[in-house]
Amino acid sequence: MQSIETLIFETMGDVYKCLIAEDSVLDRDAIQMFLSKIDNLSIEAVCSSGLEALNILQQKEIDIVLTDIHMPGLSGIELVQSLAKPPVFIFISSFSEHAAESYNLDIIDFIVKPVTLVRLIKSVNKAKEYIDLKRKLAAAPAETVSPISIPEKADHFYIRENGEYTRIAAADLLYIESMGNFSRLHMLTQDKHLTLVSLKNMESQLPASHYMRVHKQYIVNLQHIVSVSADGKIYLTGDTSIPLGDNYRPALVNHITKKAFIR
């Protein structure tokens, strides 16, 4: 398990401007205290309502917004919807049932209260990684490639990563995580690869017999599923787990029971 010191060290780099929007004084103070421990974050504003946050976002350049969903006047969801070009959003809420709706807005992460330092650091790392990728993409020449469908029996495929073509061994791919317009591929070897392909496009090009969307943010390699728990988790090879969305559970259970289920 990574230490807090290691996680904080991983966030070192450029300075990122962030805004906190939270109507609860206790939660707001806790988030601000945690973020102050990350050296390369600049807390530009701390707001007690969505309307206050909107006013600042319309006047000031912000990289990362950490906001509660339930706030007086303007909710966190309405705050995102009111912005033509929203910055990277991280939702923080006591109600996990809002997660599915939130990911439809292409937020980068959803944290369920109570917020912890380690969870917040991981979420900020993910936001920073996405911002860095967008910046690199803006500076790189455009490339147009027609989408394809990977053959069902293919033992590998390629992704474009950092201007290069990276070979991905199908047997070593555990799951794919959404990063907004990007996707992060998690490997059995614990390596990670980032590519400018959305999770939706990944899903359309990978063979459905081997890969399945199991959450707004995740596609799983079906060959690596060890167990599916009753509390909404999928356990994978290598003692890794990812969440299973309620809307995706019936299709996954149906696949399992049809393929190799002893009754």
C-alpha cells in the first residue's frame, strides 16, 4: 500500500489552481486542510454555495473544482451544466446514488463522504494527470485515424501513447478506466497506459466477448474476473477490485451464468 508521503510526492509538478464549493462548514474546512498539504495546489477560492462558485469561475481561470452536489441555490451538477467550458470537476457527496448521473457530465472523480486525505490525494492526482494530458494534446499535431474493431481472437492491440504506438497484450489487461476524453489501461503487471480514446470508443472497438462495460468509468477484461460481490464490487486477478454499477450488473451476471456457471 502506498504511503501518504508517496502519494503527495506524486503530485509534485506544475501548480494547479483549485476551487472548493461546499456549504457544510466542517466539510469545507476539512477539504481545505487536506488540500493545503499538497504543495503544488493553489487554493484560489473557498465557496459556501454553487452560485458563489459560479461567479468566481466566470471571472477567474481555475484548473480543478471540488464541489459538493447538494448546495443551496445551485447544486454541484447544475454548476457544471451552467459552464460552457467547465474545468476539471471532482464531486464530493454523502449520496453515492448520484455517482452514475455525475459521470454523465464527464467529471473526473466522485468521492463519497467522509473525505479522507488519501482518497482526496488520489482524486487530485487523477485530475492533474488529465490536465497534463490535455495540455500535451493541445501542443501536439492533430492525427486522424478511423476507428476499427479488434478481432475477437486477437491476442494484442495497439494504442497511441505519448506520440508512440504501444502494444497491449490482451491477456495482461485487467481493466480500463475513464479519464474524460482519455482512457487509462491497468495491466496485470501494475503498469498503466494512457491514451486519447474515450471509454465509449474503447467499448465500441473491443470485442464484447472479452470486454464489458461494468460502470460509467470502467471496462473489465472478463477473463480476469475472480468474483462478483453482493455489495457491488468486482474482484480481479491480482487482488484488484473495481466498482460494479447497478445498471450494468444484470448484463454481467447474465454473461457469467451463460458462459460457465455450474448450477
